[in-house]
Amino acid sequence: MEDSDEAMVQVWRENLGVLTQAVGAVTRLARMMSLSASLLKLILAGQREFSEEFVRGVETVTGLPAGWMDAPHGAGDIPESTQTAIDTETPFARFRGTVHPVRKRTVLKSGGDLLGRSEGARRAAEAASDEAEQNRRRTHFRKVRDLAAQEVRRLEWHLNHPPAELTVLRAKVEEVMDAANELDERAAADLAGRIEQIEKHHDLLKRHVEKLHALLTRLDLAERGSEGSE
């Protein structure tokens, strides 16, 4: 990060401290930003750099006005809606950006590479850097994909083990039908049909969840040619 940005970075970091000064606020804000609490603590301690994209993400996720992070603030300046969002861990939006600043490539003078490397070596280094970034993006994609697949699998398990209430519901409705000797045939058919529809939709939902899980596990960032985007 350039020297001209250092003053603004310090303001951003201090404002992050203001937003997270309450007990447990660091952990809550980290979860709202889809980060680990340890990473956010390192950022607050000045041991990790962070991007302006991350700062704007904090504003969006917590409901802060645009540009709020650019000026020094105290605890009394935090909007009530933002404080409530952090206290209840209820984000206004989902952060999908990049936390770490993008490294700028080495600037070359007309006389050649600043580090004295050959043009071929410089290009090889840039290619290696690009490949490393692509690998990082693929790794991140697969991580969030696998987490989503786990949640789908958990839902699938619950659907394959329906609650006892579903069985009890059918039994109770059948008791009503048996007890009503003079129950209108259309009403009886409607009752039976509703139960059947509930069970059919339960089975249909299971099939959709199974297909969703299969789609997620087959997805791969490289295969879709999406290395250049999160």
C-alpha cells in the first residue's frame, strides 16, 4: 500500500476499533463479514493489511452511510441501526469482496527491470503470481462450495428422516374420516387428497435437494473458466 494511503488506513483501522469495542463485537462483525475472528483481530492490531474494498464492505454489511469509515469517529457516532445490526449479528448485505489489498506489479524503467532480472524472468514471475492468485481463488471457491454442499446434505438427512408429526398427522386425519359416518364424500376425498399432496411434496423436495447437492459437488471454478472473478 502506498505511503499516501497510510493516514487513511489508520483512520479505517481506528473506526474498526470503534465498531468492535463492545464485548464480543469482534467475533460478531467477523461472522457478518464471513471472516475468521482471528483475522479481524490481526487487522485491528495492525498485523494484517486490508483493502478499501473490505472497508466499503463493512459499511454496506453494517448499514453505515457511504464514506463513514473515512473520517474519525467515536462510539457515540455509530448509527443506532448499525449498532443493532452488530449486536444482533444481522447484516444488511453479504460481503463477497476481497479483504487483502491487491499487490501492484513491479514498475519497469526504460533501462530494464528494477531488480536486474531479464524480461523472461520477469514474465515468469508474473505468470507464477497470476497462477498463485488463481489457485487462491479456486481454493476459496471450493471451500464455500463444500460448505454449501454440507448444508444441503444436512437438509437432505432431515428430509430422509421425516418427523413423527407427519405420521401422526395422517393418523389423526384418518381418525376424523372414520369417526364421521356421514361425512360428505367430497370432503373426505379432499382430506385424503391433502395428506397425499403433503407426502408427495415432501418426496419432491427430497429429489430437488438431492439434485442440488449433486450440482454443487460437480461445480469447479476452473472448469467454468471463472478464475478471474470471485
